Amino acid sequence: MLRGKQTWWFENRPVIIGTGTVVGPDEGAGPLAADFDLVHAELDLNQKSWEKAERLLLEQASDFAIKNAGIRKDQVQFYIGGDLLNQLISNSFTARDLGLPYIGVFGACSTSMQSLALAAHLVNSGTAEYAMAGTCSHNCTAEKQFRYPTEYGSQKPPTAQYTVTGAGAAVVAASGSGPVITCATIGKIIDLGISDPFNMGAAMAPAAVDTIQTHFNDTGRMPADYDMIVTGDLATVGHRIAVDLFARDGVPMQDTVFSDCGLMIYDIERQKVQAGGSGCACSAVVAYGHLLKRLQRGELKRILVVATGALLSPLSYQQGETIPCIAHAVAIERGDA
């Protein structure tokens, strides 16, 4: 099961049998809109608060994932999820309504792959036949909690990122039809000493590079073994730093397609999203929507999704702390590969 220092090898090949992705209007105006299950026209989703809107996104994504998996809700034995809000309220209230055994996790924007890796671990070990992973974020709840009141309308520097409004969920099963999860590399905390919450791409880049290099060392794989390696939300600043760090270390990333979900979800030349996308939903909706569909269409055979997270809080920022960062990598391949 454990391979190398930080990698779980899933010899029983758990399968992603169903996913659900729901996004807001800005994400629906981006280049990946056709790959999402539902696009909302309004940010508030006709809810009384931004937080209730975020919760509804996750509820809908979970419903889509279960429906697309072709199973009943009561067949899901565990739900694993987290978000950016205090006490994981979006996931906790969603789990309340789902009525499923719940494991709440916090990995900031790395939560999508953190929860997927744990779901795969449960299924691979025989602890569960069906487990669901989910996460969500909302632009206005993130701005409200981490930066300024939404109504303040503060200007942001070019290094800032735009929190994705959306939710993604995936049902992992012991058998069935769909993409297979072959292994997962669990990251460790890397702190570059950056304390600026408007420069999280730079803060997270070293964590992404460390996890990817550890993945190669643990598994014996190289970049050429993947059709695509995608980080979570480094956006323009962090992606450039990651490319430079790989070049410094002699890692041949030119042998694969190396991209970032924060660059893929928006048209950054046309949309006003600063450096690109971020938030828990960023890697979740790109991976569960766009990338898995490309696997199923046969356009890709094997991918590595490396979700990145900045583990700061308003309290730590106010106390002048630096930003600890982490990245978790999950290898997914076409079911018939």
C-alpha cells in the first residue's frame, strides 16, 4: 500500500463511477463551460446569503455525482469533504442534509485531492464499497472571510487570484465503469516565508513542486508517464515559479503537458480574474468536469492532478504569520488503460 515515503498505491484500483460539477456565472463564461453539469446565471443562486449559495452549490454537485454514478444515496457509506469557511460549514450542513457518515477535512484549496485520496483509500482497503468526496468555494464568501466585506469593492494587485464559485463531488467505488485512481501522494507543509494573501500562487508553488518530485521518487514514474500534470491553483505567478523550480532541479517537465486549473477555468485575457482562478472548487470542477471527460473520451490516458492549498486563516494573517502551504497529488487513468 505505501510506496516510498508519502505515496499510497491502490492495488485494487478504485473507480470514479460518477461526478458532479456546478459553477457560477463567471466560470460559465469561461472556456470549460460545456463540461460542467450545471451553470448558474447569478452569484446568489436566489439564496439569502452567500454562504447559503455556496452550500447549495455543494448539495447540487453531490446530487449530480450520485445520480451520474447510478446508485442510491443510501448506498454511499462515507462522505469526505471540506471547504474554506470557518468550521467547514458548507460541508457540515450539506452532510447533515445528505444524512451520510461524514469526515470533515481541511486542506484549503488542496481539499479536492485530499478528500479524493482519502475516499480512494477507504475503498481500496475494503473499508467502504462507495465513498464520496466533495468540496466547494464561492467568490463572495471567500472575499468576505479572508479579505474585505464584499461591498467594499477593494482593488487587488495583479498577483491576486479570483476565487472560483462552484462545487465538485466524486463517487469512488470498488468496481464499476469509469476512470481508475492508481495512487496518491500526500504532501507535506512547505513554507516559503510569504505572508501576503494576495500572492498565494507564489506561496504554493514550492509545495506543488515538492509533492510532484516526491511522487516521481516514490513511484519511479517520470513526467513522460503522464499525458498531463495539472496543479490546482497556482495561476500565472505560481505556475511560472513552478516551471522555473523544475528547470533548476533538472526535472524534464517539457516531456508532458504541464498546466494549472487556475489558468484553464477562465479566459484570463478576456475575463477580469487577476492572475487566474483559486479556491477549493478550482481544481475540483476542472478535474471532475473537464479532465475526467477528456479521459473518458480517450483524449488522455493518464493524468496527475496536484491540488494546492494555502493554509492561512484571517487570524494567522492578522498576527503576521507566514503562509504554510501543501499539495496533494492523485494519479487517475482511463479505466481500460
